[in-house]
Amino acid sequence: MTDFRARFWLNLLVALAGIVLFALVPSVFNRGVVFLAGLVAINVVFALSWNLLFAGVGLLSFGQAMFYAGGAYMMAVLSLHVPGMPFLLALLVGALTGGAIAFVFGVVALRRASGTYFAILTLAFAELVHIVITKTNFLGRNDGLVGIRRPVVDLGFTEINLGSGNTYYYFLIVAMAVAAFALWCLQNSPAGRLMQAIRQDPVRAAFLGADVQSWKLIAFIVSGCFAGFSGAVLAPWVQIVSPEIAHWSLSTQPILFSLLGGTGSFWGPALGAVLFGVMDYGTRNLQGLADLTVGLLLLAVVLAIPGGITGLLSRAFARRRIGAKQTAKLANGEKAS
């Protein structure tokens, strides 16, 4: 219990430190960098939602974009057609939309396939959602939906105008930090440990009484909810949603973030999202070569550092501890002699 409390407070401090660092961006950089920082904060939770599946229950999904798009489009529709709906309630509906999509497709995918076949099936479902969006007039077809407003949040005792200045940016980073910490709490709860047991040995977990398929579906739905929440927060930030956010290529982004930062650590995908954002900004002026440069850098990192950045740091600290222990033993041996 003491160890859990220590880790709880440590990770809470990490989330708070993230809020502070992101909050300093508007006072140091221009509005273009602020906009990119907002996208990075959203990508952090998007990547963590994918890693809940991969590091949680061992599911490789190529369909994360359909949950993300579901939340974004639901927020856009509610903003444009139900402007009187409270903003926080609209965010909840957006998150639940991502979870609903995950439930519908998860029931089919988990019953019909596993492993690589499951990954391909999620990719097919995501592309189906993308095609449906491009063919639906209500969703703007290929043009998407524009004019999404940043609303006023009524807290009862006061109102917060998210459309003024950098107010929505500050709301965004707090919302993403809360969502990220909620995911940490989930993964370190008894349910999260059960999910990890299923990933490590599903046969043994089933023998001990766990309903493996049901827990995989639960993880799929929860992952969809957090991805949908990220999309719902995104819509007012960019003020436009288009079918591109449901394209299969967007589903690769959380995978790349997680591989870059390291899937073995909870905050690895978050680190990968931040580093990817920095690389994207640093190569923005390389006309036609930005994507190639970022791709090559990621390929080099994945090949050279299979465990990602956090994996590399963990191995370095482990070697340092082993070296320190060996040095202490030698020193004690010399004193004894």
C-alpha cells in the first residue's frame, strides 16, 4: 500500500508538472506554437488510450482513429445543431460516442479474430467509418463541418468564456492532464492489473476465473471512450472536423508515439507524443521532406532502441544500479580483508 501511495503521488506530480510546462507555452512562444502545443496535449491522451489496449490487454489495434473521429464529429454536430447543450455534457457525449463505436465493432472483432487478424479487422472497420463520413451529407461529406464554436462554460456560480484569448488552451491542457491521470489510476487499479495478467498469459487468467473476452471488450470500450474524449476536445480547438481524422493514417500516430516513447512505461506514449510534436515543428520548413524526415527518425529510434526512449532510460538506470552494487561489494570486500 505504501508503494502504491508513493507511485500515486509521484504520477500525480508528473501530471501537474505537465500542466505547468504546457501552461508556460503561451508566455514564451507565438500563437502558432501554442496551437501545436494544444494538439500535442490532445495526442498525449490519444496515444495513452491506444497503449491501454496494447500494454493493457495485448490488443494491437489499427482503428483508433474511428473512436477519435466519433468524438470529434459528435462534438461538432452538438455545437452546430444543439448550441444550448452544456459544453461539459457535450464532452461526455463525445467520449461515450467513441465508447459506443468501440462496443459495436469490438463485439464483432473480438469474436471473429485475434492477433494480426484482429489488427487488420480494426483497420477495415476504421476505413469503413471513414467512408461513411465522406458519403454522409449531415456530416459534410468530404468538406467536413466548420464553424465549431468555443463555448461559454456555466459552472453555476460563474461563467468561463472559452473563446477568449488562451482560455480554451488552458482548459484543454487541464482536461488532458486529468484524463491521462485517470488512465494511470485505471491501469494501476485491480482491474488494470487483471488486464495486464490477461496480456501476459490469457490461458492462465481464464483458468483462474477471469472472463478474458469480456475484459478485452471492456478495455476496448474504455480505450474508445478516452480516444473519443480526445476527439471531442479537439473539435473546438481546431474549429473544423474533416474525414481526414478518421483516415487509417491517423490510427498509426498513437502507435508511432508509443513506440517512440516506449510502450513498457505508462508515460512513454506521452513522451513520444511530445517528441514527435517537437520533431514535426522542427522540420516544418523542409518542404516535401518533413514527413520523410520524421519517418526516418522514428524508424532509426525504433530499430536502435526497441523499448523506446523510456526503455533506454530504464536500462541505463538499471546498469547504473548494478554497477553501484558491484562497486559497494568490492569496497566491502576490501575492507573485510
